[in-house]
Amino acid sequence: MTDIRTVDQATAPATEQRVPSSSRWWVLGAVVLFALALPSARFLGSYNYVLQLATIAFMWIALASSWNILGGYTGYISLGHNVFYGVGGYVAGMLLLELGWSPFVTAPLAGLVAMALGLVAGLITYRAHGTSFIISTVAMLLVVTLLMDNWSYLGGSNGLSLPLPGFDVSWLKVPFYYAMLVAAIGAVILGHRVQHSKFGLALRAIASDEVKAEMAGINTRKYKVMAFAISAFFPGVVGALWGYSLSYLRPVIFLIIAVAARMVLMSIVGGRGTVAGPVIGAVLIIAIDEASVSLLGSSELNLAVTGLLLVVTLLFFPLGIVGTLREHNRLPAWLDWD
Amino acid sequence: MTQVQVLILGLLLGGVYALMASGLTLLFGVMRVVNLAHAAFIVLAAFLSFFLWEGAGIDPLVSLVVTVPVFFLLGMAIYRTVFPRIEGSPRFTEMTVLMTFGFAFILEGLMSKYFTGIFRQTKPPYAQDAIILGDLYVPTGQLYAAITSAVFLVALWAFLKYTRTGYGVRATMQNRDAAQLVGVDVRRVSTVAFGMGMALAGAAGALISFVFPFYPSRHWQWIAILLSLVVLGGMGSLKGAVVGALGLAVISSFVSTHIGAVWAPITFFGALFLMLMVKPEGLFGKKARA
């Protein structure tokens, strides 16, 4: 084990000397309590817009944090991770249509199916490194899109309509809100567990130098495939919830590459390979999205803004917000969740 | 349709794909840059040809004299402004993938906004015509496109083989550090090579403007196909890109005839996955440096 620790320290020297602080627990606790209490604002007036925005933010926190397990810790960039998001949506949607099972119940199952698919994808691509790996994830996305577009049982490119849940309309958004909140917290905790496990150590060793990691006795193949599978779970879960909340499923909702780009962008803007990074990135990008759509009034230009943010971040702060602040020892304790 | 007919259509298509992929593989070979925006630039060039055709009635084959130099200059400018900044980063290639991924979205967003998402195509008379040979037919549009592609590829090969700069480019492809040591101005060679890669995108754009209908978001489909055949041929190998393009286009044309046109792209991705499992460095690739 000593060898792996050396590799790890080379990549993250700062983590060892961190001063333990309780302030982050206060801040995190306050945020979670606020999030839990937010739907009660319903009694004050119509807060559907705020609830919807928060639900979307939770979903992206779960997506970006999951992407980060493979793209951040392991250093394997997937540009096709929305495949698992789509699979989750369709698995839960079909279970609802065929068997009448509520996606609120089947969401974890959809996550497991996505995970199984992640395992298969990992087994196909584990021999590819760096660029070939990235290209194979793009190809995976296009293969799945082609299948979904032409699979008549799943509605093809026209998609499927799902029945709405039988709640009172004015409270309709609340169960989705809580379910996404649980998924987001789950994904962040998963990221934190991975970060602090021997498994996460192995992933970071792979990210810093795969050949050395292999030499140090890490079964890199096994760990990469596992990272791929684990990072597919929560996208499946939130895909199931999101499809149900829209009440229809269509390949373009889940499978356009812009969805994958979002996951990548959020993790990179926030800071790849950190626990807090994808969360900060997701909240920031959702806020910028809302602002840019209302200011520019066009979703096409919003796409260009997404691209521009990615380029600017890579050119000027390749470590992202959390990574850059940490490098300069300016990271406030409440943002240091590692 | 006879099998020979399918073969002919596949080869013509492959010729165009080979040109589209050649710029991509050149950039990777010389600079280790993976340009995910390559197809987006091709679509941009196709729009340039389209507007020259619609606005001034200029034939897309003639518009090559505009798109090629414009994209050559554009390429050199992009290389000089962006890439020196990230040259020293430890995971340079991965960085270029993400950076050009961003470029692709910028281009797609701007094109969708200002050129709209309507299907476009330049329609010179030869694009709807065909040469009939017995029971075979050869669509002239695709034939001209394939011939022009072949001319560009031969010119590229001759440039790399017989000119001093081309010599420097090949030296840089083989070993960047060693080329620098023996006195190749790697920076200048890279700038020129980047310009040439983009000029090839400019040429491909003018050709596809009458071969395929195009719209801004179509580039994802193309880049995935191009990257698949570049990986298949071996990243950075021009010979690999051409062989991969012709081979896969022929197979996909058979798939398209016998199984269904929508499944044709699966050929490229299926071949990519097979290659990754069997020989990850590709047909003509050097063992990857991790």
C-alpha cells in the first residue's frame, strides 16, 4: 500500500495538511435544512418556478458528481455519460407503462440497470486510453441514440407518453423535488466515500499515472470498469425521475450530446476530482443558464455560451473553482468537502 | 441493385470521408491535437459554399478557391491564439479534446442562431445527374467530389513527401523532440500543419455542400464517424485514415442496402469497438504512448 500512498501524495499534497474545521458541517447542514424546508414556501404563494429550478439543480448535481467519479478521480473523460441517464428514464418509464410501477419506487432499479450497462461499457473500453477512450464514449452515445431512435417498442424518435402521478396538481412538483434532493445528496455522499476509500485512492493513482499504478500492484482494469459502473448509477436514477416529471420520454431529451457536455462543463468549472466541485459547478451553470436564456432569449446562443465557458475555464482555470482556490490556499473551509 | 453498384457508391462515399478525415488525422499526427470541432468547421465551410452559391451563383467546386485559403488562415490564427497557452499542460491531448469540444458547441450555437437549423444543400446541375454504364449508374456529384478529394489527398501526400516544410511535418509526426533537436522549427511547422488541417476541412466543406444535406447540429454524426475511422486506421496515420474511410464506407454502403440506411453509421462504431478490443492502436498506428 505504501507505494500507492506515494503516488497519491504527489497528486494531492494539500489534503494531508488541512486544518480540521467544523464550519463546513454547519454550512452543509444549513443548506440541507433549507432545501428540506423549501417546499413549505408553497403556503406563501406559488413557488413552482423556484421548486422546479431547484429540482433541476439537484438533478445536475447528481449527474455532474457521478461523471466526476470517472472523469475526475479516474481521469477518464466520458462524453457519452448521458446514455445512462437515458437508460434510467426509459427503464422506469417502461416499468410504469407495462407494470404500473411508480418511478419513485423503481428509480433505484433503473440506476442498477444503468450500472449494469456501465459495466458492459467499461468491459468494452477498458483497453482504450486517453483519446481513444473519449472517442469510444462518443461512439457509444451515437449507437444508443440510433437504437433508441429506431426501436419502435420504445416509441422511436417520437418517444412515449407517461401518465402523470395522481397527486394534487398544486403539490405535483414536491415529490420530484424531494426525490431529486435525495439523489443529489446520495451522489455527493458517494463521491465523498469514493474519495476516502482505498478504491478512490486506486482511481487517483490511475489518473496520475496508469503505468505506475499498474506497477504498484493495482488491478487498473478492474478499478476502471468498476468506476465506469459506479458512475452510471445516479444518472440512471435521476433519468428515471426526470422522465416521469416531464411525463414523456424522447431520445432527444436525454441523448443529445449537449447533455453530456453539461456534465463535463459543470465538473470542470467546479473542479474535477473534488467533492464540492461538481456541486458548485452545477449550481453556477444552472444560474448562468437561467440568466443567459432570459438575457439572450435563445437556446442556440446558450449552446455557444456553454462552449465558451468550457474553453475559457480550460484556458484560464484548468483546475476549476475549487481546484484553483485550493492551489492558492484560498479555499474557504466550508467549500472543502474532501 | 447489383453488388458492384453498391461497391461503387461505397467507394465514392469513402473518397469524401477520406478527405474529411485527413485533416483530423494530420492535426493529431503533427500536434497530438484531437479536433472534436473538425466536422463543425466542415459544416461552417459548407455554409460558406452555400452562401456563395445562393448569393453569387458560384459553383461549389469553384468556391474551393475561397474556402481553402480562408480556412488555412483561420486555422493558423486559431493555432497561434489558443494552443501556445496549453502547450505545456501535462495531459495536452486530453486538454485539446475538451477545448475543441467547446469550440464545436460555440460553432454549432452560432450557426444554429444565425444560419438556422434548416436542411441546406447546394444544387449545381451535376449534383442531380448520373452517368449510366450499362445497368450501373454513377452519380456525378459524388464522382466529382471523390475525384476532387483524391486530388487534394495526392497533393497533400506530394507536399509531405517532396517539400522541405513537408519533410519537417513528417519529422515532427515521427518524433517531435528529435525534430526540434535536428533543427526543425516545430512551432512554425505546427502552425502550417494546423492551417493545412483546417484547409482540408474547408475543402471537405465545399464538397459535402452538394453531396449531403447539412444543418448545424449534423456535425456530431460526422465527427463520430470520422473519429471512428481515424482510430481504426491508427491515430495520426494518413494511410490509415484513407484505408479506414474507403473500407468502412464500402461496408456501410452494403449495410445500408441490405439492412437499412439508418443502420449504416453502426458500421463505423461497431468497427471502432471491435478494433479497441482487438488492437487498440489501430491498423497502422504506433503503440500508444499512454
